[in-house]
Amino acid sequence: MYWLVGLAFILVSIAADAKQIIVAAVPAAIAVVMLADVAVMRAMSRLTRRRIKLGISLVAAGVFFAVVASYPPLLHASRGSELSGGASGKVDAARTIVDAMNSRPETFLTGLGSGNTVGKLATLTKGSGLKADSPVGALHLAESPVTAKIIAQDKSNYILASSSAFAGLSSLLGIFGDVGILGLTAYFMSWYGILRPGIRRGGAARTIIVAAIVSVLILGYINVWLEEPNFMLPLAAFLAAVAARTPAHGRSGTVGRVV
């Protein structure tokens, strides 16, 4: 059942032309291949299992290169100086946030305030690209100087402006910038609390959770995916169901217990 749901996610991503999700799914797929304990493969020799897993990993890598080849911003960015230029978007955003925190050292722990850096909320402030007819405009959320500076940096570089993957917007940077080290730690601890039963239990649940963590961390760095409800709410519900599902068997063969 898990595999059918995972396949459905991949097919929906392809149909929606969500290339960032497809790119993030490649390392996640490799993680699944390397960690999966498939019943039909248990009777095979270790060498045969390794060959099969290697073959599937190569197919996943082929999908990755096919996506890159069909996505002009990624294809152009893979060429020497453009690659370093694209990577500079996140680096410059992080540097701008840290520079702003230097004047108030306590903000390294507590952040610069919600919506004041490069998270999803920052994109809902006036001046950051919010549509004129957006109902959020009625809240009159003011764009912070940090957000304005980072957006200006993105617009001044054609590579950064060519794709959201290269721009300064990032959920991970945004969480750190908005709520600091304490907030970022609390965020990851909350996720760990949800997923801990599945991680401790092992088996298919751990495989799926690790693969999801790999892809989500990549997407959270690339853009504001961690703050997109239409993406995170179904994913959180699915992972919570995987983690809490019983019965399950640990390595010792005894029935696992969800704590």
C-alpha cells in the first residue's frame, strides 16, 4: 500500500510539471532502494540484491538527468560560472540574514520576527510581489528591509530571477531567520515527535520516513515548500499514519509497540 501511495505522489508531480519535486524525489528514491527490505528479494544472494538495487539507482539517476535536460534553468545553471551564480542566491540570502542578526545578537536565538526574512510569510507582504487583488493585502503587512534587500538581489541577477530554485526564498533559511535557532530546533523536534514511532520500529516505515525526510529537506532548502499547506498537510498526515501504523515487527521479530 505504501508503494502505491508513493507512486501516486510521483505521478502527480510529473503530471503537475513540478520539476523541483521530481528532482528532490531522485535522492529519496535512491534512499528507498538502499534501505528497502523487499520480501521477494530475501531469497536472493547478497550480490544479486546489490546488483538490482544498483540498477534501480541508475534508473533514478537517469530520471534526474532527464529532468535537468528538459528544464532550461537547471540545464543552463549546470554550465560552469552559471552554477556558482545560481548557488549564490541562497548564500547571499543567508549572509544578509546573519548580517542583520549581528546588530542584535539575541536574534540568533529568537529570530528577526515572523515574515521578516525569506519564508512564505515574507512573500505575503506588500512590496515582495504580492498581487494587488490578493485578500492578504487587506492586512497591510509591511515588507521588512531584510526581505526587500534579498528580493532586490534576486532581481538584479538574471540567473537568480530565472528560477525559484536559485532565488533567496527558502523555508529552512526563513525558519532560522524568522524564529532563530530555538524556533528551528523546536520545529525539528516536533517532526521527530511525530515520526519517532516509525523510526524506532524500523522496516518499511523507517524506509519511507527517511526517504521523505531527504526529499523534504531538499525542497525546504530550494524554496518555501515547508510552508505550503497543500503540500505539507497531506505529507504530514501520510507520514503520521505510516509512523503510527500497527502491528509492526522489529529486527528481533517481536511485535513492535508505538510509544
